[in-house]
Amino acid sequence: MRQRAAVLCGAAVIAAGTVTAVPAEASPPPYTPTAPAAGLHWKKCATDDYPTLQCASLEVPLDHARPRGRRITLALSRVPHTADTFQGPLLVNPGGPGGSGLSLAGFVASSLPAEVAAQYDVVGFDPRGVGRSSPALNCLPGHFDPVRPDSLPDTPDAERANLKRAESFADACGDKYADVLPYIDTVSTARDVDAIRAALGAEKLNYFGYSYGTYLGAVYAKLYPQRVRRLVLDSVVGPDDVWYDANLAQDLAFNDRHRAFLAWIAGHDTAYGLGTDPERVETAWYAMRAALAKKPAGGKVGAAELEDTYMPGGYYNGYWPYLAEAFAAYVNDKDGGPLVEAYEDFGALDASGDNGYSVYTAVECRDASWPRGWDEWRDDNWGLYEKAPFMVWNNAWYNAPCAFWPTKSRQPVDVANGELPPALLFQATGDAATPYEGGVAAHRLLRRSGLVVEEGGGNHGITLSGNDCLDEHLAAYLADGTVPHGDGDGGDADAVCPALPDPEPLKSKAASTSSRGSTLHGLLGFRG
């Protein structure tokens, strides 16, 4: 679950020392929000894409157990309702942890059917530590600047170099944010969500989350079931795997998704000239990786950066044609220029990406226990590498600061819930970032929920991305609460939608995509 801002090949995509330890908690304490009802002052912050967008800010306690203590500020956005029928606020979250939700409000409001969107105030927010909220974390600017050490620790020196980077990042976070880190976690953010609800003057909240946002929504619903009106979870985090096991599960799924991409290239040999045998194409990709480990393309794209560049293809197949063009140019024409361009579009982090990663680590390392002994990480990841080499070690180093994190961990929240109104869940069968089994597990834990499955789909974040079948279920639920309930013949699913077809190769190298799916995935980011 990783967050990264994206630009789509020439076409801009909107994105968006010692620490005081807090004891681990078996269950969160009760909390009564202190924010005043209707206490927000909205101002116009329109963009060309979202001309009715408004912005506001809200102060909340840093520590919700001490409501009169230090305050922090959350940045909010809103597209107000226009219909006579008003169904309340619809709070949206893009995931991460570490994703900014300000632009997502505009996207959701403009992508839902107009008659449905008009009945809601669609509200986005930057969670604590993120973006325009204050303070915004940036533990170690430039941590991902190229060229990094090869992610594959096949020598003691390579392992030490990567371990040093991970420990340095954790130390920098502790030195810079000692007073904040104990409160950057999902439970604290869920408390913020309820403070937003109270500030909006709403008795109940409608919530729509993607990716990590599904876990945030499930935790909020566990803490405040009586305050949930409707709950939409798209691409669902496995609630039993938070967070170490969840990242291991990703590695197998991303390897499968990467191989699907390579098979797609083999199926378009006329366009790419890399062969018709998927295994041959895979061999060529790993040969490219080995060559870049020795001589980075353009002095920027080494082996680790190559993985960063191609990992987004596991989230969204709309990127496949661009990634395939860069691959073919390097192999067939000995031209690394398109690879550098692809890295800058998909893999490189800017300041907002540094911020997102800082919040990502802060939340995941605080939310749950991680192994503190490196031997366990080493054994688990080498065992997986034998089966799924594509991103095992890249993902391990991305999360490795948690082995050195300077705050103690909470216990994960048990999100099982029989008190909610019916929730609606969406899951693709081939989702790599949040594998299918997690959606099924959440469906079973959220009583009376409905699960809509995109059969054969491999993208992460599937509603409002061009699949009309999925979007019809979403619109019906937001319109009147309709939840599909299967008769048992569909297995775990209450409704099944066919996946959209895979993309076609680019008709020209100047081609770009402006599809709704591309815009959404730019907003959701990667590893989020």
C-alpha cells in the first residue's frame, strides 16, 4: 500500500532521537468529539476541472484523549449539493496511507451521475500529516532520489546499504517529529473523521474509501457504528493482515500482475517486437534489470528505479502501453531515453511524494507490530523471492523503516461489525495491491454488506474508472441504499461485473490518455 503521485507520459494527471512512546492499546478508548457543529468557513478554491470546489480548515486535537491539548489543522475540500433532496456529506479518501483527498472530492462529484452527486456534499480531506494539513510530515527529503542501491540484497554489502537507508529514515522521522509520531495512525485519523462529521453538522456520515481508505472506513465504522449512514469500500484491505502480512501478500499478487503485463506485450509482438512467448519477454525484462543495475539509464534509472517505474502497471493497466514502449526502446533500440521519461512519469517522487511516504511509514509502523529482528524479514522475503521476484525486495525496503521505528505499536483494530447499516464493497479478482481474499474477508466481517466483484479485473480502484456495471451498483447504493445480495450461486460475490478489456498499444508515441480511469489512478497514487 504505497502512495506516489503520477504524471502520465506527457499528459498531466491531477494528484495530488527518542520518541515518547504511547502504550499499545487492545481497543481504542471512547471519545466524544469536541468540534463545534457547522463550524467550518468555506472559501472558493475552484480549479479548471472542478469549478465549484470549496476549501476550509478544521482544528482537531493532536491527541484525542486530551481534547484541550495541542491542536493540529486538517485541510478540507467540498463540492456542495445542489438538489432539494440532501443526503448529507459523502467523505472520500484515496488511500495511502498518505494520500491527499482534496482533489478526489471534485473527481467523485463530477464522475457520479449528476442526479446522485447533486444530493451530497462531497467532502475530501488531507489526513493528519498529509499535504495541506498542518503539520505536514517530510522526514527525509530526497530519500528516494536516484540512483539508490540495488534492492536485491544478494551480497552482505547490498543488504547493509539498504538497511542503513531504512534505519536512517526511521531515525530522521524520530528526530524531526518526536512529539507527533505517536498520533499519526489510523485510529487517530478515524477520530478526525468524526470531528469532521461534527463540524459539518451531520448526525451521520456517508463514507467512500479506496485502498487503505477502506481500512480507515472500517475502523471508523467500528468506533462509531451509530454514526455511519452509508459505507462504500473499493479495493479492500485484508483486515486480518495489517500490515506486515499484507505487504507479503502483495508480493505474490504483484508478481502475477507483472507477468500478465509481460504476456500482454507478447500478445502485441507486432507493436513491440519482444517476442510472442511470455517467458521470453520476461527473460528480456530481467536482463534489462540486470543491465541497469550495472549502468543506470541516463544516470537515473537503476534496478530499484526500474522496479519503481513498472510497479504502477500492477495498479492500473492503462499504463501498460507507455511502459511497454519504454521497455521495447531499451531492448530493441538501445535507447534509455523513454525509460528515463517513464521513470519521471511513474516512479520518481517529488516533495508531495516524500510527504506521502513519511505519513505512510508513520501510520503503518504505528498501527500494528512489525518484526524488530531483521532475520525474520530476511527469511520471509527470500522465501517469497524464489516464487515472486518482481517486487519482493523493493517492497521490503519500502517498509523496512518499521523494523527501526521509534514509536511503540498499537494493536490492529478488529473491524468485525454487526451494528452497521448495509455496506457496499467492490473488489477485482486480480487486484495486486489489495488481493481478492481481503475483500472476501471484510465482506464476512461486515454483516449485511454486499460484495460486487469485477471478474477477471486486475486494477486497483475500480469504481468511477469506466466500468458501467460497477458504477451502476455504486450509484444505486448512494441513491437509495440498494445493496445486492446473492443467492449463493455466485460464491462470495453478491453481484459480478465483467472486467473491461485490456488496453491496446499506442497508435503513436505522442498519444496520451485522458480517460476517467487514468485521472482516478493519478489521484489514488501507487502503493496506496
